[in-house]
Amino acid sequence: MTPNAKTAEDRLATLGIHLPDAPTPFGAYVPAVQTGNLLFLSGMLATSGHTATVVGIVGKDLDVNAGREAAHTAGLNVLALAKQHLGSLNRVSRVVRLRLRRRDAGVYRAPEGRRCHVGIASRCFRRPRHSSAPPGQPVKATGTPQ
């Protein structure tokens, strides 16, 4: 990364990362809610448009590499949705919480998927440290990994 990449959007451009169009919801919910200076995003899936790109459970239907790719796609979708809602990723001062789920109970390599989200966040934003939350929902209705 060059020292000239001072903003989140400059850093993404320097890295050659192009964001997809922001995903549309699969249900009757809003994908983003802002209150004050906080932006909350709904759970993100590995989708392109309104189609799941990867379906299955890591360790059961998918190998770790497929899970990692799904996490990367979902991470790009997170950034795309934040940019659509805020107008620019340069308005983001900090990522507070990242949450990753959807793996078979016997798979202990889930942090690899989380590192995809964290890797994208740390390359885009200056303050990548965030909190984490244990999964509470084992299966998404669409069957996509997160």
C-alpha cells in the first residue's frame, strides 16, 4: 500500500479491489440502519446480485477454501452496502464488530473465514481492531455460508 492512500476508498483502489453492487435483501428487512453516527448492517451473504454464489456448510458441503472465498465475497458485499448507504466509505471511522458463522460443528478452522473479513477491513480502514460475537444462528434460511 502506498503512503498516498489516505482514505478508505483510495486504499481499496490502490489494492485493485473493486466493490460489487450492493446486495439486495432476501427477506422483509432493511439491509442497513443508521442511528446517529452508527451504521448497523444486516447479516451478509456470499451473493452476486440477488443470487447466492456459494451454498453449503463449511466442513460438510464445502471445503475451507470455498468457505474462505464465500467470506471474502460477503466481506466485499459489506463494504458495498456501507458505501451505498453512506455515499462513501471515507465516512467510516471504525469497524466495531464483525461476526462470522455457518460451519459444521466439527470444523475448527472458522477463524480462516473470519480473517477474510478482517483482512478486507484492515486494508480498507485505519482502525481494523474490532470486537467479535459468537454465532447464535447455525443456519441461514438461504443455506449460504457466512
